[in-house]
Amino acid sequence: MPTPPVLVRLVREHVKEFGTAEDGWLFRAAQGGRLLSKEYGEAWKAARLAALTESDAASPLADVPYSLRHAGVSLWLESGVSPADARWCGHRRG
């Protein structure tokens, strides 16, 4: 999926400052190794609580990581990106 240059820069800065796991992965479990889906969900919940207001965190706003993909595609479409280009995110014409 295409990533806006500003986000690419942020990830590169993060990797420069914090590095990656020994196996090269960017995200790792608290005890080391690859992040399990259970741990990912826990991290997502913690990130929502840290980033959102109390009322937004209590709402369904970005309640699952997939919400970001949906919001990103919606933003692109609202910004004038051609619907045909939504295939970049795995969307297919029905």
C-alpha cells in the first residue's frame, strides 16, 4: 500500500532511533520475538487510550486496526483520488 512521504519519514526516523528486532522486524513483543495477534490487540487498545480523548476512546472510532485502512481509503477518495486507484489497498471492483 502506498504510504505518504511524511509517514515514511517518521518510520525511518523511528528505526534510526530505536532500531529493529534482531530478526529485522519493526514491531516486537514485550518479551522479545514476533508480536502475536493477542499482543497486537492489547497494544492497539493502549495506543487508542493514549491518543484519543476519553469519549473517543469509549466510542467505536478506530476500534480495530482495520479502521485505519478504511479511513485512509475514504480520505483518498474524498481528496479526489480515482476510485480505480483504490486497488492499491486491495479493494476490487465488484
